Amino acid sequence: MYFGNRQEEVSTISRSLKGLAKELNIPIIALSQLNRGVENREGIEGKRPQLSDLRESGAIEQDADMVCFIHRPEYYKIYQDDKGRDLRGMAEIIVAKHRNGATGDVLLRFKGEFARFQNPDDDMIIPLPNEGGAVWGSRINTNSVPVPISTEYPIQNSSFKLTGGDNSPLPF
């Protein structure tokens, strides 16, 4: 298949993925690189990714039902927000577009040494499998990975609700 340029190629792929999702009635997660616009903007707000930063095509923004970004101010050497709060080790999930719901930001703590995100108020780290304790896994390929039954980890408690930084419900 011949494409005139990269923008046309990305647009065609984006439309095809949207069509496939509708045809099969399934969600499709596609990743997109950002253009260099973020790198050239200044200040804490300037470094936050925006829909216009999606690389190669406006079709991605147009076709997507939901667009989320992960933003870590610390990556850009921004260690405090405009209110003086410490941003070291923090990350934001930015819901920039949600066709069937609300948009907004979710503040999380980022544990780089584990490549994990967790509730910012929660200092508990679920131990890695080789550290003992809980083992989280899938039983799809094997029956040897038990799902722990414990009230020690709040995610297993059915009354546990993950919320945004201000305790508001997540927009998705």
C-alpha cells in the first residue's frame, strides 16, 4: 500500500484501528509519539502534553475516543508546582479527551525503581514476587499463580475506590 507521506499513513492507520474497534466491538489501545512541541515550551504548564502534541496527524486526536498522557514534571527538572507542593516522585495521568465521559488529571506517586504507580497517599509498596508476600498474576497460562486472599492489600477489598488527588471519582 502506498502512502503519499507519513501524515497520510498515520491517518489511514488511525481510521483503520477505529473501524476495527467498532466492527469487533472491542477497545484498542494505540500508542503515539509526541512531537517536540513539549520540549520547546517553558514552565510547568508548558511541559504538560496537549492533544496538539500528538505526532504526525490530527487524525489520532479526531479518531480516538480517549486520549491519556503520562506526565512526570520531575523528568523536566520541575520539582514544585505553582503552589509550592513537592512534585518529586509524582506523576499525572492526564485524561485529555474522553468522548463518553469526563476529562481531568489523576495524581499518582511514581516508584521508578519498580516502574510502578500508586496512590500518592499510600506509602505501601506491594512486594515483588521474589520478595515474598503477595503474588499478583494471571491464571490464563498457568494455574500455579495464586491470587492472594487478604484484607492487607486494599485493592482486593471490594469497597476500595481509586480516586483522583482530590478524592474525586476517576473520570474513566
